[in-house]
Amino acid sequence: MKLLLPALLLAGAGCAGLRPAASAPASAKAAANQEQAEAAALESVIRTIQDKKTDYSIGGADLLEIQVFQQEELDRKLRVSQNGSITFPLVGTVQVGGLSAAQAEEALKAKLKEYLINPQVTIFIREYGNKKVFVLGEVSKPGSFELPTESKLTVLEAISLAGGFTGIAAPDRTKVIRNMEGKSRSFTIAVS
């Protein structure tokens, strides 16, 4: 996921350098305030994206781990087809695309009721098939974009998907945020 910060913050810091030397503490304070504002913006974006993950809908190419309580012979790891369906023993095709994990559990449970007494189904999403990148900030069309499955996407390509930088963007202050092992890590890169 990417976050692009506005150039207005940079413009304010650049003007502070033109003041007499007596205002150096003021420019240091402005820089500290700018860093705090950037940190708060990053936290806000991370929280928003994590909230959206809880609303995740199963999609094509996701890998599901399905467990049926006390029916180990039915436990499976299945990849969702591009049309959003899985093929499960006893019941055949089950449409899970567009459902949350809890809704998919209920759909499978309903079909298994024909064969089992009160089945208890648990579905874990082991691998996300269609991954997204979020490009936010001073770009023409901020939003989320599907990552191509056949190749890697560079930061510059992601910015291009979002219509490129606006006129007030600061390309040398592009921030990249990655969730790795449950922790968010960010770093600044210069895009030219």
C-alpha cells in the first residue's frame, strides 16, 4: 500500500529557511509539527485499511481452509475459482465469492445439513488471491487497485494507475507502507 503526502507541507518548510537565523528554533518546531502530522496521517490510513480487511469478501483465487467439526475426512484446502465457487465433497459446487468468511460458513453449513446432523463449519482464508494496493494522497485518482497476478507492480506503476501525481505533490516524499508479519513498516522513497 502506498501513501503520498501533499507538497504543501514541503512548501511551508522551504519558506521557513528564508527567514533570519533567529527563527531557526521556529523552523525546527515546524519540522517537528510536520513529522507529527505525517505520523498521524499514516496511522489514520493504516487503521482505515485494517478496518476494511474485516469486511473482506472472498474472491477468485483465494485459498480457503475448511474444517468440519468431528468430520476430519471433510477438512480441505480449496482454491476459489474465478467465478467464485468451490467444489466440496458431498454437496458439490458452493458459491462463496462475494461472501465474508462467516457467510461462506453458513452457505456450506446449509448444504451439508442434507448429509450431516448440525454441521459446524469453519473457514479460514489462508491466502488472498487478488491482492490490492492503495494509492492515496496527492494523485489524480486515489483509491485501491488490483495487483496484477502475472507480474510485480513498481511504485511508479502504482502511481500511474492512480492517474499520476497532482501539481502540488512532492514526489521525493512518497511513502510506502507494508504490513509484514502483522506490523506496519513505512519508508520514504523519491519517485521521479
